[in-house]
Amino acid sequence: MHEPITGNNSAADRAVHCYPREAETRTNPGGDNLTTIIYAPAVTTQRLSTARLQIPGGVATTPQHHRESETALVVLSGHVIVLSGQKLRTLRPVPGDMVYIPATIPYTIANLSHHAPVLLLAFRTDPAFTADVTRNPELEPAASARIEGLRTQHHQDLMTRRAARGRRGP
């Protein structure tokens, strides 16, 4: 939801306050929830859009690329991985980190946790946010296998840390 823009009161002459709590959220095929916040034609953006991406536990986005737009991700919370390129190279950003994805580079974003959600902000140079999304189903089998292995390793690492904390003396 955005503040109303009417008559001579255009967004071209001022900033626009966008209300993500009132924006429409849709669930994508991979199970992630996308809330587009700044996008055309809702605001008069010409080169930028943004969305809030919430990925439930155990879920990954469908592998995709953008024909012309670049993407920047800001990790707000959770245990996340980004697999990118045809070889699905692994990035492990932590909350506060940013990830840049050039146009045409395929990627998928996965939540390593089985239960806790991941929260990100996504910025794209596509003013409509989803106009140039191309799915890459051919990467799905390899991505799924890699993600499952990384989730298993993440879970084992958590259990090892918990066990180590339990062994500490008073």
C-alpha cells in the first residue's frame, strides 16, 4: 500500500511512503512469500523496485534469472544460502550482509532451517519487479540436492554447537 497520489500531487516531486504491512503478499511456486513494496505503476519508479521476501523453514525459491535486471539482497534474519551460476556456487550471507546478483545469472535462495523463517529485502533494476523473471527448472534437481546436503550439514553443525555448550562446566 502506498500513500495516495492524486491530481497535481505526483510522486515525481516528493518521496512516497510505502506501507509494506498493507501490501499484497503472494506465495510463489517454490513456497516463498513475496511482498512487492516499491514497483511500477504503484509508484513512479523508472529503474528500481523492492520487495520483502519471507522464506519459510525448509523452503527454497525456484531457480531463476532476470534477463536484464540486476538484484541486490539484504539478509535481515535467518540462516540462508544463495546458490548462483550454472555451477550453483554457494554463498552463506548472515544477517546484515548484502548479495549482488548480476543480470542473466541464475540463482536460488534457500532457508537452511527446518522451522525458522528467513527474511530478506530484494532490490531490482526492473521497475515492475517481476517483469523479466525467467524460471530455470533444469537447475532444480541439482539445486535441490545441494540444498538438502547443506541443510543436513547446517543441522549437524547446530547439534554439535549445542552439545559443546552442554559439556561446559559451571
